[in-house]
Amino acid sequence: MSTPISETWAPQGSFHHVGFVVASIEKSADSFAQSLGAEWDGHIIHDPNQGVRVTFLRSRFAADPLFELVEPAGENAPVQAFVKRGGGLHHVCYEVENLEEALTRARDVGGLITRPPLPAVAFAGRRIAWVYTKSKLLIEYLERSGDGRRA
């Protein structure tokens, strides 16, 4: 029996991106871009807070979410074990107005906060946090910038 939609909880905010873990951005980006009908500008960002290197692929359609490729920045990177299992689809990201409210809502329905809010280099210091849901989905929450820009 399914739960009525009015009794469920869903992330609130804008669907920002979907993240894929890869062993090497340089070796994967062109293939991903071609497969997704996306464009890659070649820009790679190192985020020491996350222990990863990331890049973004943009769809040719401005309204589509971004695609993020995530590469471990060292042997102790949090995504290293994921790479050893072959990588692949890792997370979805929602951009939210209030990060603390989003985390409270997630926690209220059984979500586990796996990484508390911290600044992200890829988003000009805007804070992100990570939640693992009861349905085994990893969600990244990105705090919306005050100027309304999309990263």
C-alpha cells in the first residue's frame, strides 16, 4: 500500500545537480558530456574540505540541472571506497533557502545527517550538508546564495 503524497516528505528547493563519482575527471568528462548531451568547460575545482576534486557539466538547456563529476583528491577521500566499487551515480543536490530548516525536515523523517554544514569551494563558500535517507539516497543540500545566482 502506498503512502498518500500528503503524508510524505520530499526535499524542498530547486533541483540543482546530480553527482557521479569517477576515478578521474580528466578521463571521464568528455565521455559523460557526450552521453548526457552536455558541455564541459574543463574547469576542475579542488575542495580540501570535502577531500575531492569536482567539475560541472552543463546541459545545452538552461533549465536542466547540472551534472557534477566527483573525483577523490587522495587515498583518504570520503568517495574513495565508492570509486573502488566502480563509481557511478552518487547523489542528488537541492538548493535550499534555509539549510538548517532543510536538515531539520530531513531528520524529522529519519534522515541521517552524514556531514554537517560546511563551506564548499565549488560554490564560492556557500554551505552544503549531506543527508542519507531511509530509502538509501544521498542528498546534498546547498544553501542558496543571497543574490539568486545559480552556481
